[in-house]
Amino acid sequence: MKTQAHLIGSLVLVHYQDRPTVYARIEAIEPDVKKDWYQVTLLLLSIPAKDITWILREEYILGSPFTMGGQSMKLEPIPSHTPPAVKVQDTPKEDGTGKSGKVVPFKKGRS
């Protein structure tokens, strides 16, 4: 599997019966004894967190729908998020030293 190293640590949204159910982090991807299948260890980000291992084909790991025990399943990749750069402003200090300090504005996150 070419993308194996890239996927370790990735977040996915697990869909069960076509409904988003739980987020998970891919912990490990190891070849299975069956050709073109992989043992995928996921850390379910639930309370409490739980490790599970599923045997999946590469296309299922990458987001194609599949069935497990007759139930529809899907791992939806969650894209990485890079927060926007924070603009830093120079302002003079009020302690009389004449040196300027830096003020970093605080912005509330969106709910």
C-alpha cells in the first residue's frame, strides 16, 4: 500500500448505516494474510476511547463504502486543518522604556 505511512495518524469519520457515527484516528495499517487486504487499527475517539482492528481493502481505507456484517460502513477522511496565521501588532510599552512590545489579538473560536 503506497499511502500507508501517509495515513497513520489521520482522522476519519466512521459512517454506520449511512450516518456519521464516531471520529477515529488511524493507528496502524499492516498487511493481512489475504492478498490486497490490510489490518487497520483505529482509535475510536469516543468516551471511553477504544482500539479496534478491522480487515479492509485499500479503497475502503481511502473512503469507498463497504459492508460489515451486512451493515453499510464508510471511513470518510477528515482533511488536515491549518489555522490562519495570526497578525502580530507592534505597540509602544507604557513602562517608559521606549521599547515596543508585541500584542497578539485573541479571537474567539467558532462554535
